Amino acid sequence: MFKLSIKETEANFKRNKAFIRIQTRTDIISATCIGQLYVVEMDKPQLTALITQSKQKPTSFATWHRHLAYARVEIIHQMMTENLVDRLNVYRESSISKLCENCIYSKHTAHPYNDNKSREKEILECIHIDIWGPCQVQSTGGVLYFMVIIDGFSLYQMVAFLKSKSAEVILNIFKSFHTEAQC
Ligand SMILES: [Zn+2]
């Protein structure tokens, strides 16, 4: 007798017969040696039952919806009622919520940004300020924030590193920017 074992399955060879056995000690395949080949006996009802077991198991409607590439509910109902797909076995009480999150997100659209907005016509007509911070780690110079100021017309910009974002500090930086942007 010769034995092969792979994970939970083992194959036993005895005289001119071979048996594939799973962990439950049940023979799932048997084969007879004919010449130099083992011919599998396919007419065993148990084998058929084991193979089809997973396909026969009823599955929720939501699972089928995902498996069928998020097909519309009406399409899946049509497949079921007209028996168009083999083994499309759905729980009787199962249904899909009309609010399938993935379908909602996938159908979202966005309007393009409006390119026609008016641009500034002179320096300091409009400036853009962004203050970032506080940092989790203070710099060696004691800086916790940084501030970016951009002039909308000339696109002149200044980056300032700040220890605090008090009104006085911000005003001083703005005055400095105001002077430099006009040069
Ligand atoms: Zn969906």
C-alpha cells in the first residue's frame, strides 16, 4: 500500500485501486488502475453530492448582487423568475436594500469646475491666506505654525514661520507682504 498526503486530503493506492480521502475519513474519489493510468469512477452519487454542495447552498440576494457585477435588482429577479441562470439559489426571505452603498457611490457624478470666474485685475485686489498648525513637534527655533500668503493677480507669495498665530503676529506679516507685493 502506498499513501500520499496533502493537507487534509490523502490518496491511498492499494493493488490496482486508488482512493482519495478527506479528513473526515470519507472516500470522495476512487479509481481503478487500467494499464498505467488510474481511471476515476465518476458515477459515485456521494462524489456528485460533495461537488455540488457549495453551489446548492442558498445565498443572500445581496451576495448575488455583488457576484453579478452589481446587476440591477430587476435584472436578478428576472434571472430568477425566468430561470435563466443555473443554481441561482437565493434565500426566500432575502432582499437587497434599495440603498446599496457601492451602487450609490458608483453612480455619483460631479459637475466640472467653472473656468469663467473673474480674475483679479490689479495687485493686492485679492489675497489668499492659509495658516497651518500647530505642529506636533516644535522646531528648534520654536516654530509651531506656517502661513502662506498669495497675491491673486501677480501670484507673488510669501511663506512665514510662526511661533504663534496671534493677531499682532499675523498683522505684522501682512504688512510685510503688503510692502513686498507692490515692489
Ligand atoms: Zn449595489
